Amino acid sequence: MHNELVNLFKRDLWKDQRQLYTEIIDGSEQLIKEYENAFELQTENAVLTYLSSNGCNSVPPISLVDETKAQMPYYKGIRIFNLLVELDFLQGECNDESAEYKRTIIRKCEEQQQIIQRLLCKWSTSDDLRIAYPHAKIKTIVIILSECLGIVFDEKKVDDEILNINEYWNSVANTPFRDATPKNMLLFNPELHLSKFESEDDRRNFIKNCIADGSFKHMIEHPIIDFDFCSCIHNTTPEDDVISLKYHERTWSGITPSQSDLVWNGYKPNGQRAAISFLIRYFRFGGRKAAYRLIFPSGHCIRFKHDNDVFYFDKLPSIMLNLWSDCYRIYPNLMSFIETAAQQLRIARSTIDLFRAARLGSNAKCYTDVYPY
């Protein structure tokens, strides 16, 4: 069973199968990105071209190298996620300034993502090639967590509930899948690039000193660059962008959202759609991190060293219930699975690195920021 789990993890959840590296081309450092297939590359090229030609200056220019490889500028800076991590670490040392800077950064990101969502919806009318983000991803997480954590459940009933979700999802997923997580945004300020420091602790001390002397205010006035749009091969719901940005573990305000908190650009709120959007997004956020921790712990301690997978499974049931009171009635087995997974993940510890033992590419570089380790 271990081999099946590892292969499933590699196929559906392993983040480092797409090669990323830099080269000096015509005197400037360029990011070379390899894609799984030509359609991914064609989609990202079409999206970036459309966004930039319609006034969105926060996305990189892209040049095709071949049918599955592209180049774009390598922006030295810090991922928004990592910047929020540092500001979280500094809360308590920097009075209220750290929290206020964090709110400012999230507001700036939200303004840009609203524009991008609006433009992507216009772009999407030009073709109908996208399909809904695959519900099979939910099943992958269920299989991996149940095997690794020893969760006993009625597989047939859970499968039926996942199929029900898929039918509903296909009827409401009409928005290009931007994947608007703070890990797909970067503050373009070379002073904060990790290569300038001996460690993350060293960079954190630098940020702390900048907050103390007042210079940090100007450091975050640099542009925020949005990247990674190959996910636009799929459709999702309008709530997904909002959830990905504002209800990530690092951006969570502590306030459970209402239906109206979860839509931009004039979309009409919908409680069931919002609840299912949270389920699919939180399964992806929390499930991938949990799978890394349980199957590939040596990769987890680099890529997800600042993440907590339990957060997503712990929060999900109450969020869904608040948005849509029927969730437990219609999906009793899946909701029970989520609650059990949250309990088990709190105490779960991996004793063997199954992915490394299988030698299936686990020697690829892992990124803790936009800089490999």
C-alpha cells in the first residue's frame, strides 16, 4: 500500500515536479519554467498576455522557449506569504505596527486580485476549454489521510457524497482558477530577497530594525507581482479567490466569514456555493501540507515549515455550518471524516520518509520562499 500512496502523492500533490531555475539571458536573470503539458503553457501565456494588455501591470511578461517551457523575469523579493510569516513572528516585539503593516499588505493584495478576477472573467468568455477544478482531488486527500492516520469510514458513502459535490461543483464553477494564495504573490523589493541574508532569522531581524527606524513603510510600497496562472486551465467559483487570499492560515483575521464577505465584483452571495468552495480550497490547502508531513517529512520541513495543516481541518466544519446549515445533513460522512482528520492530525507523527525511500524524484529542490534550499 505504501507504493500506491507514494505514487498518488507524487501524481496529485507533489509541488516540485515542475522544474524552475534561473539563467542569465541578454544580461538579465530570467526564470525558466517548465510545464506539465503544452496546454498549461498556452493557458498561462494567454492569461498573462491578456492581463498585461488590459492594464494589469502586476504580472510578468512571458516568452515561449518551446512547447512546454517559458521564460520570464526573475523578480528578487519576498513572497507575500513569507513576509506575513515574518510580521507574525514580530508581533509583540513591534507593538501594533507589525499587525498594521500586515493589514496594509493584505488590502493591497486584495485590490489587485479583484482587478485580476474581473479581467479573467472577461478573458474566459473567449473560449470554453476549461473544466471545473477536479473533484478527484478531494478523494486523493481522503485516501491519503485515511491510510496514514488509520481513519475508519464508510468508503461508499463518502464516495457518493464526493460525487454529489462534483455534480454541484460543475454547475457553479464558472470563474477561471487564479489560485490567489499569498504564496503566488511577491513583494518586488530586492532588499528582502533571502539570498542577501544568512538565514530567515537574519532577515527577520533586518525587518524588525526597519520597522523600528520607520523605513519599513517605504519598503512595502514596492510593487506586488502576481505569478503562476497555469491553474487557469480549470474553473472554480468566485469565492475561491477570496478564500485563498483572505482565509489562508496567515491571513485569517479570526472572524468567521458570512456569505457576503466572500464575493467580489458584484457576484451574488450564495451560502452553499461558499461552503463547498471552502471545503475544496481547505482540502487543498490543508491536505497537501498534511500529506507532505506524513509521506515526505524532509520536504515538508522546508516547503511548509511555516504552515499548520491542522488549521484547515479544524476550522472547516464551523465555517461551512455558518455558511450553509444543511452541510451536515447532506454530507454527514464527509463532515465526520473532516472532524476525525483534525483530531488525528493534531497527534500524528511520521516515523519514515516514504517519498525519499521510494526514490521517485524527492531530490528536487524545495523552496521555502522564492529561493531554493
